[in-house]
Amino acid sequence: MINSLQLGQILTDNIRLKSNLSKREIEVLSVLCQGFTLKIVAKKLGVSVRTINHHMDHIKAKTNLYCKDDIIDFCNKSLKLI
């Protein structure tokens, strides 16, 4: 199983190039793709749920994906490219 640090690095290397996501947006994805809710993602990153929603809006716009499940699928597909 991939730990969160490895997942973050993989996402940074693969997704950032494809979608121009910021480092923080990738951090949000790395926690989200581990199956956590937005509330838990916020707690783990030390920010409010509103901030996570703001990051999610940017992620959706940059990836042309419009729901959380599609974004998680996007992450998983990127991981399979390794």
C-alpha cells in the first residue's frame, strides 16, 4: 500500500504536469484519494472545510471534472500510469 507521502509525490509528478495544479491542490488530492471525507481532509491539512471546497473548485476547473468521484478516479488512473 502506498503511504500518503509517496502518494503525494506520485500525484505531484504525474498530475501536476497534466492539469497545472498547485502544490496545495495536489496535497488536497493526495489526502482525498485515500478515501477521506472533505471534513477529514480539512482537519488533516489544518484548514477549514470551506478552504478545501475552494481548492476543490480549482481542481475541478483545472481538470474539467465536476464531482468528487471523478476526481478520485482521475487520481487512481494517474497512479496506474506508473
